[in-house]
Amino acid sequence: MLIQLKDNITSDDKNQIIDKIAGLKYKSTEVKTQKGNYLVGIGKKDFDIRDVGHMRGIADIHIVSDDYKLVSRKWKVKPTVIDLGDGVTIEEGGMALMAGPCSIESEEQIEKTIAHLVENNIKIMRGGVYKPRSSPYSFRGLGIDGLKMWYNATRAAGIKIITEVMQVSQIEEMYDYVDVYQVGARNTQNFNLLDELGKVDKPVLIKRGISGTIEELLSSAEYVFSAGNENLMLCERGIRTYERASRNTMDINAIAILKEKSHLPVIADPSHGIGIRDFVEPVALACIMAGSDGVIYETHEKPEEAYSDGQQTLNFDESAKLISKMRKVFELREEM
Ligand code: PEP
Ligand code: MN
């Protein structure tokens, strides 16, 4: 059960509701987000809405049978819209494009990438300054100084930044320089990190865990929402299967399923999804047809020289071709 409380509810009225639903064998948790005030009731899957719905202080009440509640589509009429300012939004039925290198490497690389994005009318730049690497000897990112340099370069160009936050202590130092915090696949179930991102008033993109289920991804998003932040989006980036011909197996099914299960925007990451430069394009196009609300992918002036993930990174020519094809496929989807 999910109850939307009125903003001006009195504590007496709230306690009466909590007692009432406890009597119906629901354990309730109060959730206060930056946008609303909710009671999440966990208990039997069904109840008679008339038993509770009339009580004072209730704005709306919903039966949500999913284990995750707040991120479920079952109660929210209007899908979540993420507004990054300056007319840049990420939302259902849109096609938010986010492109950039795997890692931020240098001022020159930043400038060249921005020029490429501006030329192709891309408003959101991706890149890592804190890199989760399988080997401790690989490049691990330029850190906060790299982020500040990157931030200064993007503002003049009107480009927004999405970048990965790896641990709780980084949230605050990054705050002034990011537009979207990215939670990487290796951190999807870092529940402390998710809790803390719930307290931040900036959007969060949560990637699917390396061997995470769709349900687990939704539960991770539920952590952030229930800790206070509704500005969320989900990202399918491929999962580890028995298949070794590709880096990961891009689960295009998940895009359609997530769209059906949740009101949050769903973004596809074909670069990590397949991990092979030549096949990023067809997978990206397929994800758009499957209903994704955006695509995030890796591009670099010279992928052969990239500090990380060069094997799955498009050069700027390939990237420009992909952008134009994605726009065509998106138009086709809209016509259908
Ligand atoms: C990345 O975006 O560069 C990255 C490390 O992604 P993931 O967490 O999906 O592996
Ligand atoms: Mn990468």
C-alpha cells in the first residue's frame, strides 16, 4: 500500500492512519522526499481501500503489489521528468543523449569532446573522474581536480555533466560540479551510497548491477527514493552471462520491462552493454526501438589512445553517424 499524505497533515491524523493500517497488519514507513510525504505500507498484497482512504490527511491511496513501491508505475499517473535546467530534460517519450569518454583524461580531451557534442547538439557529457577498475594498476581517474576542470569547460558551452560517484565521502565534494550523479554497476547495491544520494537534491542515474536482476535494480532505486530523492533514472548496461563473445549481454528485454514496471526514465548504455566498438551502433538503435528514453555511450577523439574502455569507444565520426541514426530511429518510433 502507498499513501500520499497531504502537506499540511497533523501528527495526530498521521498517527491515526498508522494505527489504522497497523490494525490491517501493515508495517508502515514514513517517507519524506523533496517533493512529497508518503506512508509505505508493507503487508498483505490486497486491502479494501475504503477502510483507509477516507481518513483525514490523505491526498491519495494506492494498492501497489510490487515489493518496491515508490518507483512502481502502479501508483504514479505522470512519469518522472528530470529537469537539468536550460531546457535539458530526461523523460518518458524523449531521447536524452549523453556522450563522452569513459574517463576524463585532460583539458585538451575535454575541449575536443565538447566541440564534438556542440557540433551535434548533444547537451549532456559523460565521463568518469573516479573510475572503478577491475585492476588496481589501471587508470583510476583524475579525481576532483579533473571534475573541476571539466566543469569549468562545460559551463561556457551549456553542457551538463553526468559522472560516477563511487563512495559516500565524494558526494559533497562533487556536488557543485555535477548535474547527474551516476551510480556504477559495481555500486548498485552499495546501500549506504544509495541512502546518502537520497539526501541530495540532484538527479541520480542508477546502473544495473553486473549480475543484478531487474527487481534488484528497482529496489536500489527504491532506496534512493525512500531516502528522499525522487529525481532518478534507471540504466541498463548489460549483465554478465555465460556468453563470452561480448563483454556483457545487453538485456534489451529489460528496457521494455523496466518501462512497464516503473515511472522512472530508462536509459540504455550500449557501450558497456556489448563492449565492442563495431556493434555499439546496432545495439543503441535496438534499445531506442525497445523504448529507452535515452542513450549514454562512450566517444573519444582517438579511441585507440583512450585511458580506459577504448575497445568499445566510438571515434567522433562514428559518434556523429550514430547520433544521426539514433535521431532517425527515434522519429520512426514516434510515428509508430
Ligand atoms: C562507466 O560508465 O564508464 C562505467 C564504469 O560503467 P559501469 O558501471 O556500467 O561498468
Ligand atoms: Mn567505461
